[in-house]
Amino acid sequence: MRVAVLAEGPEGPVSFRFGRAPYVLIFEDGKLVKAVPNPAALAPSHPGPALAAFLKKEGVDLLIGPMPGPTTAMILERMGIKVVEGEPGSGVEEALRRALGWG
């Protein structure tokens, strides 16, 4: 399972923003495989759908971060990407543990 965490930096914490989160951290089997600047963060408008398209391209199954707006939430649902709210400002490992039920 590929899990993405929206983050303020390449090591966290969980972002306070959804579509304009500065970084996307991608984990596979609990290990960080990619920390990339969010390609949608500088979009002139509607960054949420652009972020959703990027996540789909990356094969993400689960997204942790602030909750998206209703349109983006619908797009993510149609793409089969589940969204779990991550506490903004919390550590990435803590957010992963909570979202995935790891102790």
C-alpha cells in the first residue's frame, strides 16, 4: 500500500494546508520512498484537483493530511484514494501510526 502524507517540509510535520501543502511524502510498506515538493502548491487556482491527479499518478492508496474541500474529496473518492485526517503540526510518524492503526 502506498501512503502519502501532506507535509510542511521533507521531514514533516503534517501540513496545515491541503492543496497548497509544501511537500508530499510517499511511503510504501511503512518506509519513505519519496519526499517531493507538491507540484500543485503553486497552481494559480484549484490546487486540490491537481494534487489528486499527482497522487493517482504516484499510485497512492491512502492520503493523510488536512481534509480536502468537497470537490477534491469527491475526486479522490472516485480515484479510489482514501483520505484520513492527520493532525496538522503533528509528526509524520505519529500520523502514520494513527491512520494505519500501528500501536
